[in-house]
Amino acid sequence: MWSQELLHTAGLSAVQNASAAPILDAMRTEVNYGQYLDLLTTGRPTRDLDRALEIIPYKTAAYTVERPLQLGAALAGAGPEVAWALSSYGRPLGEAFQLQDDLLGVYGDPAETGKSNIDDLREGKHTALLALALRHACPEQRAQLDALVGNAGLDLHGAELCREILSATARPTVERMIRERWLLVQRTLAHAPFPAAAVSGLRSIADAVIARTS
């Protein structure tokens, strides 16, 4: 609601408002649908990697990177070619952001991230990290994950055991997925119809997303 208020009080022209409204509407719809999918699967993690990856574009990628960039471009009068390039940049970067966030939710230092590194495990978040672990775990590891993940009473010892299993079965794959999306971003920037200064800024943002620890 505040975003709508900001838009209406920004002194935009009728043309700018007409260009911005569909993007803002799409962003709101996407993030609400993503949150719905997230709530629907929390506490019931499975080996369904496709479902975990389906949540990311709606829950995070669109409103974190893609749509804000498109919104700014629309307000500046950019055409469809720029909007398409921003989508090609923003979607994989937003996905990388969420995949990195999933890692930080388990392995991050709370002093840096400002959030617990055990809550995602207690809540049983259906992340790509966990889906991959359940896919590749041996029967004993899978049984341990089934007993520990989503358990509101999960303690530090149990969380550390989860991390060991996730590291052995899934973390390298998630890190590779992040790298693959970063490479997609670099390829997009190499051919995007942006000024050199904009390319440099967008590349710095992408690098920061990949390297972030909070």
C-alpha cells in the first residue's frame, strides 16, 4: 500500500503513471503468489526441486530485482527492448539472490545476517537446498532430515547435523546454480542496450549478490 501511495504522490505524468501501473500490479501479484506457495510448502519439504525453484521467481526474483528495474526504465520512457534486457538480467540475478539467501539461512553467521541460521530448518522451508538434499541423501541421511527438519524443537546439535548432511548432498549444487545464474547475467550485460556506466553498475550489483554474507 505504501508503494502505491509513493507512486501516486511522486508527481508523475499521466504517461508515466500509465507505464508504471501494469508493472507494479504484476509485481504485487507475483510476490503474493510467491508467498502463498512458500506458506503452502513450509513444514512439508519434499524432493520436488521443480516446486522449490517455481517459488523463487514469484517470491523473490521479480520484486527484488526484475520489476524494480523495469519500473525505473518505464518511468524513464525506455522501450520494450530495454525492458526485455532488464528481465533477462533481473530474473536470474533474483534467483541467485534467493538461492544465496537459502544458504545464508542455514550457514550464515547471525551476527552478520541479522537473522537466525536455524529458523529455516525448524520451519521446514521447502528450499532448493533441502529438495536437493532429500533427493541425494542416503536412506539414513534422509531419515535424519525427516526427523529434524520442520521440528520446532530442533536444537543446535540437530541443526549442525542437518548442515553436515546438506553440505554432503546439496550445498555444492546450489553454489553451482548460483554461479550459473551469475554467468547468465554476465552474458546479458555483454549484449544489453545499456550505457557503459549502467552496465558497470549492474555488474557491480550482480557481483555483490553472489559474494554477500548478509
